[in-house]
Amino acid sequence: MIRHVVVFRLAADDPADRQRDATEIRRRLEALVDVVPGLRGLEVRPDLGVEGHWDLALVTLHDTGDDLAVYAADPRHREVIAYCDTVVAERAVVDSDLEV
């Protein structure tokens, strides 16, 4: 089982704008569940608002690395990434094998 974790630092300075952008990212990502092949599970959660933390975290689960690659390349997922590129200042990714 592969866990794909992405954390986002949103570009907006205004807290209301950051919340709006986080909500829209979450809506778009959650729309991929049961639609994109290779995606076994997905959670998107905002940070609790702690200063210095990243704004939003995505965790997805995939049976195999190949399934993660299918998810990553899917055009619907790529559309979400294109949207994120308009509202995200930074992102960091960690992929881990849960069976190691």
C-alpha cells in the first residue's frame, strides 16, 4: 500500500481567501474519488491554523506504485493540479510504502 502525502501553502494573504481556496481544492480533489483509477482512498484536511504550519494536507492511498502513477497521470487529476497551480505558493510531497 502506498501513501501519497501532499501539503500546500496557499498563496493568498487574506485568511478568507485562503479558506475559500482550501475549500475549492478540497472540493475538486474529493470529486476524484470513485472516478480516477488507482485511487483507493483520499482525505483533504485544513491545518488547525497554527502559525508556521502548511495550510492544507492531502493524503491518498494506492495499492501499488503503478496505481499511484495512474492516478498522477489521469487527466482529471491533472486538471486539479492546474487549478492548484493558480492558488498554491508551495507544495511538498512524500510517497511512502506502508508495508516497509
